Amino acid sequence: MNSQLINRLLRQNIFWLILMPVIAACTAYYFTRSLPRVYESTATLYTGLTSGYSILSNESNARVDHEAVDNAFENLLSTISSRETMAQVSIRLLSRHLMLESPDSMVMDNHNFKELRKAVPEELRANLVASRNEQLIYRRIDSMAHTISDNPIKKLLSNPTSDYSTARITKQLKAIRKKDSDMLELSFQADDAALTYATLTELIDVFSNRYAGFKTSETSPVVSYYNNRNQEAIQKLQQAEQRLKAFEETNQIINYDEESRSIALNKDALQGQYNEELMKLKAAKASMDALGKRLDDRMNALSVNDELLTKRQELTTATSQLSQARMAGRPKETIDQLLGKVNRLTDDLRVTAQKYYKAGNSTESIPQMHLLDEWLNRVILYEESKARLATYEKRLVDFKDMAAKFTPLGSTLTQIKRDVSVAEKDYLATMVALSQAKTRQKNAEMTGPLKLLDAPQFPLHPLPSKRWMILGAAFGVGLVLALLLLLIRYLIDGRIYDATRFEEVAKLPVAASFPAVPARSRNKKTRIMLQYMLDNLRSRAEVDMSSMPDYRPYVLISVWSTRPKQGKTWLASQLAEQYAVAGKRVALLSPYTLSEGNQLPEEVTTIAYEVRSDFAYAKTVDQVVGNLMPFDSQQYDIILLELPDLSITPIATHLVAQSNLLLMVVNARITWNSTDQNLYQLYRKATKAPILSVLNYVHPSLIRVSPIADAPVVVATGVHQPSALPAHLPTQETV
């Protein structure tokens, strides 16, 4: 579809293109005559989600997580538009409005007050507001709204057209984030200024409380969880410490590591002392035995003397007690007492031995008393060493028993201490987690409430009416609908209209397009357009016929069409007149008689031949004329032969084959179909001459003429045509 066709369609349908938008605008005007006024109230909240400072600000990184911020804002918007938030707002509004006894312009206007009184019976309203307590009224209304049975309150809250409907409140509310800031802008629109202000105020209150509750409720379970975990960790730690304490008390352990190390060191020292004492014992024994051999046989009596043996035994016992007391670290008084006893027993033993030894010896044996004293000294050393050695052996046995006891206690004590360490680490970890959870809980409590930057304002004036916008939209919709219908009509309309569409449909080039010429037309532009197309057609014909063999003195141009009433006679007469003006001898043969308006100049020979039954077999144009009048084709330069419709006679194959040029006339108002295409192919097979397509009845707006109206028309051959045109143009015949 080109621009000329679009312009023509628009001009042809200008009435409908104006009427339909006007009807749509008038309809919109009628239905919007009682359009209610709309009031708007706005508010701005500061959220602090991006740049706000909190307890956790120092812990977080400097980089802002925009994805988390966007998610937080989505949570905010979801909380605002949630069903529960809207339900609380609607019930709070209703509870306040039901308490009104008379209309108040600052609470609700007179119209809405009357509508509310109609929706809620007076008896029910009085019963609900009897307490004059908003909290109690709220609970009663909420209870009635959630009952199974129907009631006026439930119907009012669920009515989509009611001001208390959650769906309507959601529809009239707008919540947006101001670009990338921390600001949240809320706006609400309604037909009542007081209702607009009250709804937005209640919404901010309900939404802020719910959002703050959500923030704190998120952290409360976490704090409770870590608090329980901390108590469990404390109990486990206390149980582990009690087991450690009981184990140490049961086994009398003060410091296992120090005690085990002390036992090992003391055992090694005692073992060294034992070995040293053992050597002293053996040395004393050897000395005592050697001195005993130097004494005489009376010494044997001393060795078996009961009193002496008793003294020795007492000395051994006392020496052993002294050694044990020293090893046990007894008090100095005890040690001194035992030491005095040992010295006394030593002296007694010495006195007893000397007494018995003197009784059996003479005065000559006095030197041997010195040996006896030496032997007694060795006996005393021996007994003392023997006593100490016995003590060392007992202590070694004690150390061995202690080592046997401490060895299994080590692994058990290590396990208990490990349990204490694990319990302590768990306790410390839960303490850290609990501290962090409490910090976040406190942070949520501090940052949860939103700050009201711009409070809602009471709207004093309504918003500009949208009526003119609606009218403009209705007019535009009507215009678009009209254009759409026009486009649909064009798409389903298969008519040719212009040369471009004919070339697309028939796949044939167009030599000329002639406009529809009204009767007695004096339109200069139309006459110039017609002359321009005739000249172009003649030029195209001359070019195409130049390649045909010239074996006759005349040129035969056949004019035909696939259907009747396409304008063949009109086109043939116009060409005949043009050729006659150019000085050619022209003959026009047509099966129809020209009308009075189509009379041609005298230079053109016009013959209306009779279509006989043998017309299809005529071999020359002379046979076509026959006996109607004297006719000699040799006397003419150009013969224009209008072929009759195929509905009257078959195709004249000989005449078509002899033609130098065939002009197929097509009415632009028809629909080109397969029958037309087949007829064209039939003529194409019947001749070797060129066939030119000529469109007739084309709307003038679809024909572009390049010559200037006042200038002479110049055809393709370069021959200047007279610029003076006839005063009127003959009408196009539909034959």
C-alpha cells in the first residue's frame, strides 16, 4: 500500500474517520457527566535501609548490598499491600466512622455518612459503639467480619464498591520508592477528602506497627534459641566440673601432674638412698663379722645372750622408728624424743655387752675391751642401717602402690578434663552467639519503626478532572478503530486500485493508468493527466512496435479486455484522435457505435463492424469490415481494432497474430482473478507481438504526473504536443 492509495482511502472515508471518533467522544462525555471528584493525600517515610546508622553499622562493610536493599524494599511494599494490613485499616476506619453521630467534614462527608447509615442499621450501630471504646469496637467489628453467617458489617467490608473494601483500598493506594533513596512515598486517592486523609493516616500507623513487629519477631526466636542453648551449655559445664571435683576428692588429687612428678622424683631419690643404705649395711655387717672373729670364744656367749639380744632388738626398733619419723617429716620434738631413746638403748646395749664380757675375762685381757667397743659400734651401725633399710623398703613399696594407683587415674582424669574443656568451649560459643543475637534484636527494635518524613496532608482541593483525558482517549480509540476497520476493508477488498497493486497481483507491468473522467469535465489537472498518460502510452507503443517486422503499409493495434465494460472503446477513440492530431491516417474499427460525446475528428475513419459468426476466422481487417462500406486497409497508417468480448465470439487468432501491438484494458475497480490470468496467457500464446496493460478508472490521487500544468507536454519521442487541449474531454464508455 503506497502513500497515494492511503491518501485516497483516507479522503474517500473521511466521513467515517470523523464520525466514529466523534461518536466515541460523545459516548464518553455522556458516561462521564457525573464523574466524581478525586482527592489525593501523600506522605513520605524514611526507611534507613541504605544509608541509615544502626548498632551493626560498624560491623558491616562499607559497601552497600543493593540486592539486599531491593529485597528489603520489596518486603516493605508487600507488607503495605498485604491483605491483613488492608483489613486492619478498613476495620479501624469503620470503627471510627460508626462512632460519628452526625456528618463531620473533617472525618467523612455528608454523602458517605448517609451511605454508611444505610448500609449499617441504626440498632446494630448503636450496639457496636455503646462502649465508645475504639479498641473494643474494633474487636467487635473484626469478630463480625470473620463470622460464617452474613451480616451488614461483613457485606460492607466485602463489597468491592465500598470505601471499606480491602480491594478498593489496595487499588486506590500507591506505594513507590523514590529512585535509589531511602524514601518511601505513599499516596491515596478517594472521592472524599477526609476519607483520603484518614485512610492514609491509619495505613501508615498499621503498616509501621506491623513492620516493626515483623522485624522484632524475626529475632525473638533466634534469641530464645541461643538462650536455651546457653542454659544447656551451662548445665553441661557444671556437670563436667562436678565430675572433675568428685573425682579429685575421691582420689585425693590436688594437682595430678605435680603429684605424679613428685612421686617419680621421690621414688628415684628414695631408691638412691636405699642403695646407699644397703651398702652401709653390708659394710657394717662385714666390719662386725671381722671384729667378732678377733674376739675369743666368749664372744659366742654374748651373741646368744637373751638380754643382749633384747637390747639389740629394742635398738633396731627404735632406730627404725627414728628413720620413719625423719622420712615422714614428723615434728622436731618427736624426732628428738626418738633420738634420745636410740641413744639410751645404744648406751644400754654397750653397758650390757661390757658387763657380760668382763664377767668371763681376767685382768690380762683388758686390751680386748677396745675391740669389744669397736664391735659394739659396728653392731649399732648395723642395726641402725638395717632399720633404715627396712624403712626404705617399706617406702619403696608405698611408692610402688601409689604409682599403681595413679597410672589408671591419669587417663580418666584426662577424659574428664577434656569433657570440661569441650563444655567450656560450647558455653563460650553460645555466649558469643547469644550476645550477637541480642545485639541484632536490639538493632531491630531501634531500626524497625519507620520515620515519618512528610506527614499526610488534608487535601483541600480535588485533583484536576480526567474527563478531558478520557474524552481524548475515547476520540483516539474511535479514530484507531475507524482506521482499523478501513485497513480490514482494504485487506479483504481484492480490487486493483492502482498500478502497483496490479503489478503485485497479476505480475504484469502497467504501461499507463487513466483516471476516471467525469462527463463534461473542465478540470485542467485531469485533462493534463489524461494527455500525459496518452503520450506515455503512445511512446511505449512506438518503442515496443519498433522491433516487429514491417511487412505491411499499416500498423495494426488491437485493443481487448478480459471482461466487458472495461473502457476499450474510450481508449481506442482517444488513441485514434491522438494519432490523427499527429498527422497519421487512422482507422478505428469497433463492434460498438460511438456515442455523441465520443465523436472523433473527420481525419479518423470510424467503422462499427458487425460481429458475425465467422469473425473468429477472419484473416484480415478487410474481412472484418466486409460489405458494410468500401474499406481499403492499405490507405491507412494506423488501424485500431477493438476486439469484441469473448462472451460474444471466440478469440480471433489470425487477427491477434497479425497485430503489431495488443493493448489489454483493465478496470481498476475489478478484482483480478485466475480467469483473467488464464485469458491473458491465451492471448500471450496467440501472438508474438507485445501486450501492454492499461489501467482504466484509476482514482486521480493514485496517478502521479510530473509535467507542469502550464507547460507543453513532451512525450518520450521528443515531439512537442500542442499545449492547447480540448475544452472538454469525452466520457469513458464502459465497453
